[in-house]
Amino acid sequence: MASIGNIIEFNNITLSFPGVKALDNVNLSVREGEIHILLGENGAGKSTLVKTLCGVHSPSSGDMVFAGKPYSPQNPLAAINQGIRVVYQEFNLLPYLSIAENIFFERLPKKGVLVDFNRLYKDAAVILKKVGLENLSPKTAVENLGVAQMQLIEIAKALSGESRILILDEPTATLMPDEIENLFGLLRKLKADGVTIIYISHRLNEIFQIGDRVTVLRNGCLVGTHEASELDIPSIVKMMVGRSMDSEYPFDESVIPSDTLLDVKNLVFKGSPYPKSFQLRKGEILGVAGLVGSGRTETMRALFGADPKESGEIFLKGKQLIIKSPKDAVENGLCLLTEDRKTQGLILDMSCLVNTTITDLEKVSRKGFLNRSQEEEITEKYIDEMNIKTPGLNQATLNLSGGNQQKILISKWLYRDSDVFIFDEPTRGIDVGAKYEIYLLLWKLAAMGRGIIMVSSDLPELMGVCHRILVFSDGKITGEVNRDQFDPETILNLSYKEYLNE
């Protein structure tokens, strides 16, 4: 039986997949009404443990106890019926339906055979108030919402039923500081109402703002569970990666930017009338900050030719480029690592090998035929250099953890040997160890004279890694801040500048 105060217990849980033991004899208890932080590198077993709790996987051995009774859900619906709900990092919303329809999609209220819309909107309004969105109309289409609002709609969906355990996977990945604080306020309120929250995050500073206890997994094994008040970031990092790190954000002072590499003049993309001009130097890591919807991602997509630009000039090494498509950009030495790696960056159903070499098949072809052994040699090289955890070259990218998927995405552009690397949210959903490896990779590229543009919602990350930061607000570049002038308040004021002037 579960101990008094525990809502869930995992007892000697072991789960294996072909070629890997995802969970190895895990013993863990979660108390009722606590915010329990679950940490670990990508591939450590966090998602597998959660999916076992949610009925997606069945353990190879061991058992679970829920609310004092044996618990072995056969499918996700069985877990939902017990009051266990999960909000995944990737939103699962239907953009063309209303907020109300999204919240109650699985159980729309009926009047006869028709949907009772009056009751639907009334019930949705109650849930929206609970998550702090009472000013939104339940009739609003989800496609018209911002990312922060979508995040809260996902939580509203989870709370629309009787939720006893709420699991959040990277809920703050794309939120700004004020939006994060609003979310934390909601979680504290839910905790006060007796809801248990399992919170997965790679932003270690959040632990001390919101968490009661912290559990760390590494390589499928439980490293330990501690009160959050007993820990600090260095001790957490050591538990996660098995070693200490000199700094969370390494900055290489020996890499000094030189001549102008990329010169963007008066770039205007469709839907925004404001011209954007900026330069990127050889060996420079240029940060791009701004609220979600500020035009930062759209500018990078227009630069890469993924979205149409209406006007503007692009020069690389002094030569004007004509970029009308991503193909033109790639051929001229530009690459874009999109913020949505699953739908825009990788072919998930295909292997690590295919995803790594696809950006330049001519290098591994002879007379129109692919050289399989050469492809394998190249892929093995990047798997080794990037420390990618995969059972083999032919493993479908879909089956890799988020951090390892991101490393495959980076590998394919390293293989292409581009001059300018545009990273859009490169460390979103990635653990601290993988982040550190990616930061070191950025410095390796910069030391080679490559130019790096790094778009990120994580302001401490930008301030820790970059030489300069461009700040976007409502479609405009509102400021450029050099490293010796980095200050959170200054950058946030520039991020809100155009919105405050409306």
C-alpha cells in the first residue's frame, strides 16, 4: 500500500525497448498536493516514466500504486478516467475550432443529437476563468491566440475534467517572464486546491520558484529525490550529467568577431511594413530577442527564403544574394534550424542516416547512386562528435529524445558546411547537458569564422552566450545591445517598446 500522503508510487519499475533499457528499477513516490519537479538529460527516462503513468507504456517489471490501490492502466483513457492528465510540450490543439470546442472536444455537451453550444460556451467560460483567461471569448478561434494563451488552453483542457495529477512538460519553453509568473500563480492555486503537479523542465532556475521536491533521473535510473530547498544549480547539474560544469553559459573570450559576413538591408517580409537592417560578423554569435509574435522568427524565415520577402537586399561576403527559396539560401551558404524541428526540420519517419546526409546528397553519390558506406561513415562521425544517443544509424528519428533529435538537425547543417547558421530556439526542450554541448558547438563554429544568429526566448541564455543582441518589438528592431551593456531590464524594455507605444 502507498504511504500516507503519497498519491502515486513507482515500485521497481523497469521498461526496455529494443537496444535500450529506458527505465531501470525506478522507485519513486509523489506526494498528494505537491509540485514535484522531474529532471534529467534527454534520454534519461523522464518521458518514459510519465508515459508509464499515463498508460502509454506498460512496465516490463515492477508495479504502481495510485491513491492507495494497485494501478496498471491499459491505455491513456484509463489514466484520464483516474484523473491523470498531461500537457505535452507540443500543443495538441485544433486551430480552426473555437477555444470552447478545443477544451471539451472529447465530450461536447449535447441537446439531443446536436451540440448544446449555450452550455458549451458557459462551461468553457468557467474553465477560462480558472486559468486566468476570463477576458477571452470561448468562441475565439485557437488560431488567433498567442503561444502563452495556447499553453493555458492546453492546461484548461486538462482541468476540464476531474484532475488529480497534472503533468506539465516544458510549459515555459516559449514564454516571457511575466507570462511565466502568471503560469506559476495558476500552479500555486491548483496546488492549494489539492492538485498534484509533476513538472518537467530544463530551466533549472524555475525549480526554486515553483518546486517542492526534485527527482533526478540519469540513464533510466533514479539518482535521487530531494527537497528543492536542499539543492542548488551546481548540485543539480552534477546529479543530472554525472559531472560538474564550469559555467551554465560558456563564453569564449578568445573568439573575437572580425569582418562583416552577412549584411541585411531593409528586409521587409509579407505582413509587416517595417524594414529590418542588421549585420553579422565572422566569428560572431548574434542573439535575437523579443516577445513571441515580435517578428523575429518571420524575419529569419524571410532571410532564408522560407517565407516571401517583399523587398530588401542580402549580401554575403560582399556579394549580393538572390534568395527566393530555401534552396537558394542553402546553395549560397545559409542554413536555418527551425524552432519546430518535428514538422519543419526533420523527416521523423526516416533514419538518422537519411536525416544527416539529406542536405547534400551529391557528396555521397556517384553516377546518380548513393554510396551507402560513405553515408554510414559520415553519420557515424556526427553521432560520435555530437554524442547522439541512438541504438544505430538506421533508428527512426521519431524514436529519439528531443535533445538527440536537435543534435541530428544540427548535424545535417554541419555536414552541409554553411557560412551562416540561423538557430531558432536551438535549446528548446533540451536538457542542461545537451545545452552545454550545443553552446560549445556554437563556439567551435564561431572560431572557424562562421556567423551564428541565435533566436531565443530564454534571455539568460542570450546574455550568457552572445556577443550582441538584437531586440525585436511588434515587427521592428528596437535596439542593439553590446555585451558590455547587457542588462535584463534594458532588453525587456526594448522588447515591450512598440507594444507600450500603441
